[in-house]
Amino acid sequence: MIIDPEPHPQFERKGDHLIYTQKITLLEALTGFFFPIVHLDGRTLRVLSEEGRVYKHGETMLISDEGMPTHRNPLLKGHLMVKFDVVFPDRLSVDSQVYEVCYENI
């Protein structure tokens, strides 16, 4: 019998691995972030950025052994891959004095 699982709104399955897409702001991508993920089994995983690291749009963070149980050996699990969707702002609000200083030297 083949079971065709229904799509989950937050997790995508790739074999034994799970992919979770998380939106982060440009500021978070540059300076760091912290957010919870409620796993399929109800546990809450805390995801923390690596200090000093800049995260790019589409980049993934690997969390070992938090994927789906392996076929024929449920004690082994795949990985959870957190994929980052960096949301860029439409505009930046910059103090006009910064522009004045820049253009004075041209």
C-alpha cells in the first residue's frame, strides 16, 4: 500500500529530511535572529543564528536528527533544513544629512 501524505502548510518532506521555510527581515539576516519552530510532534525547537554570520536569501541551516524517522530504522532520523526567505524592504529611511555628506565630496 502506498500512502500519499497531504501537504503541510509549513513543512515539506524530501525523503527522510524536512524543509521548513522561515521569513526573516533584512535586519535579522544581517544582525541575527531567534525564533521557535513547532515541530510535527508538538515539540518546540529554538532556532538561533550564528553570531556574526550574515544569512543570504535561500540559504539553509541544517538541524541534525530533527527530520522524519528512517524507513526500517525509526531510531535514525533525517535532518531539518531551515530555508531562509529574506524579506527586503521597499525603501530605506536614511537621514538626509548622510546624503549631503556623501555628495559634498563629489
